[in-house]
Amino acid sequence: MEIIKIRQKQIFRIPKKSAFLGIKEEIFKVVIKPNSLSNEIIGFNKDKGEYLIKIKARPEDNKANKELIKFLSNVLGKRVKIKSGFKSREKIIEAGS
């Protein structure tokens, strides 16, 4: 696993194929970067305990939130919903069965 530094904090790059296989929690925190070139999980901020995710959709008319839910549902293989942070880049996600 490669360690990279972003703004003096340690961020761990996660391999694409095994990105969310280590998550045991049903509720976790993410920070999204909307309007990106692709949907991908780019890392984990160990200090804040949050996953960093790029999303292709624009942050208007709830498009980025819908794309995030669809992307995480496919990656996790579970039903996903946003618990808080609908108008923020920082979101709390709940992954159910």
C-alpha cells in the first residue's frame, strides 16, 4: 500500500479492486470530489477516518449524490444511503443489506 501526503496529512491510496473490501462498519464517512473524470475511490484519510472518492457528476440538482449512491452500491454490493451531508462534500454513508 502506497502512502501519499496531501496537505501534511497521511493519505493511504487504496487499490481499485479491493477498495471497500475492508469496511466492516455499516456507517462511515466519505469526502467526495464532484465533477471528476471518473468515479473512483482514491484513498483513506487515517487522521479523520474518511474515504476520499471522486465522482463524475456535477454537484447540482442532486446529481453527485445520486451518482455516489449508485457507485457505492455497485462497489459494496449493498444498499447505500446518505445519512447526512446532502449539500456538503463531507457525507456520512449508511450501508445496509
